[in-house]
Amino acid sequence: MKKFIVMLFVLIFFTGCGIGSLAAVPFKVTGAVVNVVTPDVVGDTISKTGDVIEETIPF
């Protein structure tokens, strides 16, 4: 059981569980939608906020 827990921890540590990616999705989608309606600078700024969130959250 101890080996299983250690292996699970190592697997999650190296692959991540996607929390950062999930938190960034709304910003990336909103940025893409805003790019259609407004100048690209506004939508790109929103999308880059999603990129920063994805990089900041380690999981």
C-alpha cells in the first residue's frame, strides 16, 4: 500500500493534475471571443492572463 501511494504521488507530481489548465480555460476562451469583437490587443491581454494563471499554478 505504501508503494502504491508513493507511485501515485510521483505520477501526479510529474504529470500534474490539470488544475492550472482548468483555471486558465475561461480566460483563454473569453480572450478568443473578445478578439472577434474588439481589437486584438484586448483579447490577447485576456488570453495572456490565462497563460499566467496556468504557469503560476503548479498542478
